[in-house]
Amino acid sequence: MSDPDRLKRVDALLDGLDNVLPPPRVRAQLRLAANLTQQDVADAVGVNRLAVVRWELGKSTPRRPQRDAYIHLLKRLAERFPAAAEMDEGSATPASEGRSG
């Protein structure tokens, strides 16, 4: 196998990681770091708030096309709030909103 072929295989492997969701707790941490409500995320992604609640609790995962939008949102939030993207083993998963909305 030539080097360019190896590089293409490595790129394909890494591109596949672009569609991986962070753990549920990190999803919630990113949202909270941006001071967004679950309803804000639901409206942006095109689902109801209960879907976001279930995603953040790890009870379900988003499906396309909402999955792509949700992953994009989480990536952008991780860029803006890198500390929130790190797993905090000592904190519980937020189960409710911190602010009304």
C-alpha cells in the first residue's frame, strides 16, 4: 500500500469521528456553559425539548437530520467552551434547567 493510500485511510478514519456524540454529561455541560436552555437547543435543532432532555440523560440519541445539526452545535460549543467539553467526573448530570425559559 502506498503512502497516499494510507493517508486516505487515516483521513477516512478521522472523518468518521466527526459524527461521534460526546457523552451525555458533556452535552449538558456544553449547553449550560453557553447559558442555553434545553428549549433553545430543541428549537435550533428542530425537535421538542423532551428529545434534548433524553439526549442529555443518555436515554436516546438523535437521528438524522437532527443528529447532524446537534453534532454541529456541540462542536461549535466545544470550540467556544473547551473546559466544558472535558468530562467532569465529580459532577452529576444536570437533570433540569438552571433558568426558566
